[in-house]
Amino acid sequence: MGFRTKEDLEAAKMLISHPGETLADTLNAKEISQTELAKRMGRPLKTINEIIQGKTAILPETALQLERVLGISAGFWMEREKNYQLELAEIEEAERFFEKKAWLKNFPISKMKEFGWIECTTETPTEKFKSVLNFFSVSNKEAFYVQYGNQEQVAYRMSNTGKKNPYAVMAWLRSGELQGRELKAQEFSAAKFKEALKKIRLLMVQQPEDFFKELQAICLSAGVKVVHTPCLPKTKLQGSTRWINQTPLIQLSNQYQRNDIFWFTFFHEAGHILKHGKKEVFVEGLEYTAEGAEKELEADRFAMKYTFPEKEKNRVREQIKDTRHPIHFIKKVAKEIDTHPALILGSLAKEKTLHHSLGWTNNIYKKIHFNDL
């Protein structure tokens, strides 16, 4: 029996008839009570009642007794029971099918496959269901909610606009966790990480082609794992910081493929590592409580210190008004303070002192791609 829609399934659930109903109709036709049938069969009245209610199946012994008492062949009762059990199994299987299909719609399956996060040998909901469970390392849907659904500080810190999908967010974070497992880091040292940030600042300015591999290596030597995880639809996440097994993990999406945003996000996440607790999870792009928002501001100030300090910003903001060539001026300042000009331009454009188009026109907003890394 095939069920193309949930309506077909609901209709089948209403129409299915268990053997007990046939037995009840037979007793009514023969004017035999349940009590009399129980006595003639030598069975408890409770057993007969449970058969009639569909709570107990008709077994071969029962079928033979019904044949002797009612004159209807045991084969009829066994065939009736077999057909009912088969139809019931088909309905239950269809229910699981539609339940899996509905649950899978929460996840961006096609993108997860494209990124190589999951593998499906077939396109059936059952196969996809197994692949998603394997990805999250849980045995069933209920276990998924126990392990991931209760992490309200991450998955459900969504804006009221409904533009973010908590399941996609958890998939993105899970991918970063798996990527982190592939990296071997030294024991974390705050002192070493602070020294590493000085090297990373120079890396930001120079930005060689293999900068990300170098960034990872520098951080690993200080006990910090850094991974790049492409964004999934309806996540719009720039970065995340969390501690896994006493090791901090920075996860970056490079969502906008802009060097200024990438580097500011990295130093922002570094700020969380050095300033905030190991038990907290920070995901840029989600909403925060007042306390969480203050920690985000602290991380922003930390990032500004390494990218474009507030003191320098105030100076540039005033002086750039009198220059006819803002890009030349920005490049000059960038050399003076050892930063990348994109960080200066991006910051000024964000506050609308300048316009972002200057960055693209003058090739300052270098697009960062990770396809070849």
C-alpha cells in the first residue's frame, strides 16, 4: 500500500479494521456474548475482550478455538490477522517516513551534501535521516534534542524576524567542531596567544596567499584552533568562539569574503578567548542578553585595538575631511599604524564617514576565498 500524501495516511488510519471488529460482528450475528465465548473457549473473559478491542492479536491456538466454537475456519482468522498486521505495519512505516521527511526540512540538506558534511547513497528520506544523525553523532531524533536542542545560548538566540534557522546554526557549529578535531594544538597559554596576536597582526597587513594556513599554525602553537566553515542558508554567522575539551576554538565563516570583516571578526573572537569564560559560547550574528551584549562590545574594543584603535580613528576621521585623495591618505595611515587599509576604510564606511564603494573601486577590500586552501 502506498501513501503519497499525509491525507492518504490519515484516511488509511481511519479505515483500518482489526480482527477483533470482525469477531465482534460475528458474535452479534450469532447472538453469543463475550462471556459465553470465553467459557466455550476456556479462555479468560479479559483475553476475549482485548482481542475484540484490538489490543491482543489472534494467535494460531486462538484461531483453532474460534473455528471449533464459531464454525469459521482457523485459516480465515489467521489470514485476517496477517492482513491487519501487514496493513498496520505499512501505516506505521509511512508515519515514520512522513515524520522523517518533515524533520529533515529543518536542515539545508543539499548544502550540507555540497560541502561534503553528509553523504547519502540514495535520496530517500530514510537515508538522509541516517546521514544527519551520523553527522551529529546521535542515535535518533530525540537524542539530537537532548544533545543540541537544549543549548539555548546558541541555537535559539535568534532574532524575532525568523531569518535564522536554528537547525542550520547547529549544523554549522557541529561542522566547526568536527573540523577542530582534525587539528592538533599545544596546551593553551594566554601569554603565548597574546604574543601570537602580534605575529597575526603582521600577517593581516601582509596577507600572503597562504595566510590562513599560517594563521592556523601560529594559533595552534599557542593552543588555539582556528577553522573556516562556509555559511549555510539562513544562518548569516560571521564567527564563533567556544572551548572544547579545554581548547578554544575559533570558527570563521568568511561570509562576506572581505578581508576587513574577516580580520576584525578573528580579533573579536580572540578577545572572547582572553577576556571571557571557558563555559560560554559566542556566536556572532545572534542576539544576546544585556550581559552578553556588553561582552560583545568588549570583544569589539579588543578587535579595534589590533585593527584600528579608537585614538587613531578619531584622528583619521577629522583629517580625512580635508583631503582630496582619501584612499592615498588611508594607505599612508595604514603603514604608520601597521594595519591593513581595508580595516580603516571599513570602519569609516560603517559609520558612514566614507562609502564602501571606495574599497571595491580601489581594490582595498580584497576578496578572501578558501577554495584553494
